[in-house]
Amino acid sequence: MNKYRIWLLLVLCNLFWAGNYVFGKYVVLEMSPLWITFSRWLLASFILTAIAYTLERPNLQVVARQWKTLTVMAILGIIIYTLLLYEALNYTSSTNAALVSALNPAIMAIFAAIILKERISRGQIVGIGISLIGVFIILTRGNLGQVLKGSYNKGDLLMLVAILIWTIYSIISKRLKQVPPITATAASAIIATIIMAPFAIYQGIDLRALSPIVWTGISYITIFPSVFSFIFWNIGIKELGANKTAIFLNLIPVFTAIISWSLGNEITTAQLLGGLLVFLGVYVTTGTWKTKLKIQKE
């Protein structure tokens, strides 16, 4: 596939994920995080199953043997992470949530060093430190003195917990090599909806009371971030490799800020400064600057 087409798919992939933060902010006003998560993955599981069967032709016996790992992935990556994300949007802006989530590559480097025993370089330590400063600026709205007071926005703290959960989920998913990626996501989605179903039914919801924007939001969240983004992401991984593809994740906070601004939401100086430091930290942590230096020397 032409590399420019792959780049376009990855740009669209992260644009769709950014839209999840923005639409989620509106949907959570009328639906509980549980019902957003349940309805999103219930619908997505049907679409993903059809796509997985068409593209990957999975061996169902092999999938069944991995039920324990898939269940852990369902609980962490689909249920807990998504619940925390939408709960966070009850208390913080979509821009803040996306900016805090940009810390994920740095957190991943730390956990990879601890759990997977991967070596962490001095450059990565510097990058992680820069990213942490950026996140603290976002959390404290530019008043770093607030760090000592221990008073933060609840939504921002929930996003920090969410990315920790996503990091653990990602490390576990890396070890699941026997099941193709789309199949693994479809299976996890099915398991997650089965687990959530009794709680969602008990909580209940009046579907007739939901506004058109909620139906539009759920449709968007189901089709684009849950299905198309995942497919485009896997194409990028296959064609470019994980390291090059991961760089495109930096587009999520940028797109989220642009979409939020276009809808009339204010972008603060603290968000701009904190976001730039997070991006700089991720840039240093991933070693992209070293790659460019090597290319220039060659």
C-alpha cells in the first residue's frame, strides 16, 4: 500500500479517536458511563466479529483456549478503561482528558522497564520528566504550587488512572500472539458486554428520553473509534511497524483541541503550555530525535 495512503488512514484513525473525547463529553450528560460503555461495545462487537471473520478467518478453538487472557483484556481495556474515560468527562474538559492521555507513551516506557525488563535510557528518563511537568501544568491549570496542596480536578486524576489501566492492558495484549488483533478485540468486546449486561439492565435506562445528539454520539463512537480506528491502526502497524505508527498518537490531543475549539470551547494557556511539554516529552522518550540525527548523518 502507498505510504501516503497509510499516513492518511492513521491521521483518520486518530481523528476518530479524538472525536470520542468530544462526543463522549456530550453523551455523558444524558447517559451513564456504564450505559455508554455497554451500548458502544455491544454494537461494536457485532461489526468487529463480522470484520474479523472476513479478514482474519480465526481458529475458534485457538481463541477459546485464550479465554482467560481475553477476559482480563475485556475487564481492563474495555470495561474499566472506558468507564474511567467517560466518568472523567463528567468532571473535566475533553481537551484536558486528551492531553493527560498523551502521557501514555511515557507511562508505557516505565511499565515496560519494570514488568518486561526493557532497558530505559537517560533520554527516556528526561522525556518522561518533561511529560510529567506538562501533565502537572494541565492538572493544576498552570499553578504548580497547587501540587503541594493535593487538590486536583477529579476528572484529570481519573484520566491518569485510566492510562495506567490502559498501559497494563497493552502489556497483556502484547503477549497474546496466538489470536489475530481484530479477533482479539471482537472476543474481548463480546466478553465485556456479557459481563456488563446484568449491571446495565439493573441500572436501567429510558431510551425514549435520549436526545438526537446522544443517538448521533453513540453511533459515532461505535462505528468510528471502535471499528474504523482499530482497523486503520492495525494496517499502520502491519505496514509501518509499531514505533512509527505510535508517533501518530500525538495527533489525538491536537485534533481534540481543534474540534473543541471549533465547537466554541476555550483553549487555555495552561493547556497549550502543558500540551507542548507533553509532546516534547513523548518526542524525547520515543527517541524520534535520535532517528532524525542518524538520518542526517547518513
